[in-house]
Amino acid sequence: MINKPPEFCFSISYIELAANLETSIKGFKMLSENKLEERIVQYTIEAKTNDQLLFFEPELEVNVKRDTYYHIRPPSETSYLVFTQSISGPSFTNVENECLSIAESIGTNGFILLKNKAPCVAFLKKDKRWYWLPLQPYSQLPVMQTELLPFGEINEGEEFFTTFLKT
């Protein structure tokens, strides 16, 4: 039996990033959703990707494709931005580098790396440096070349990331 290599995906799920990173990390503020939308649209045009900018409407449980030509989008009160791009590489280091390159091209300060469609690692840019935090038990993650966010940067009493870091 041939082992299938893991599938990786660069992901910006705005509400998840804002909710988890802004509340957990000292002094971190996610780029505004409107600004991020503009930057992603520009990135997809310049990079000539087939990746889609979607807006997820939780109440309807549907993804709505963002029409960049007619600028149609669902109301912001009922939806949030979701952008994904598949990543492949010969090693995890290559995947990590590609994700950071996409993030820099877009100009975002946070994203999630998915592995086999499951959240693996959250990346955030703070003080002009990229850091990461686990979204799975730390012991199950590959070695990262980006620096782990220091414990001192995590809000006191925060349990979301510290639970993963302790495993």
C-alpha cells in the first residue's frame, strides 16, 4: 500500500483568526476584514490563481463565492471571509516557506496551515516577525523553522493555545 502524502492548505478564516489570536495574544490585532479582502482580491489577480475568495454564512452553512468583477458579497453582519490555497512541496519546510510567501504577498498578519483539512498551526506576524502556535498537540507537529511564539506573549489565563503547548 502506498502512503499518500499529506495535503496542505494555506487558509485565512477571518472569524477564527480574529477570535482566537486577538483574544489570546497580547497586543495582537488582526488586519481588518475589508482590508484583507482587498489584498486577497489583488493577490489572486496578480498571482493568476484559480483559488477563490469565499464568504461563509454560518446561519445558512454555505460558502458564497466572492464575485470580484461585480463586487457582490453577502452582508458582513452574517458572513465572514474565507480564503484557501492548496500547497504542495517535497518537505514540510517547503510548505511552511510557501505559506509564509503567500502571507507576505497578500499582506496578512495571520493565517492557518491546514493538514489534511484539519487546522495544524496558526501563524501570526507581530513586531515584523512571524511566529506560530499549535492547533494540534505540540508533540504531534513537525519541526518548524519559524519561531514558536513565546509563552510571555500569550494572555494570562488563556487556555486555547496553552492546552496544545502542554501536550
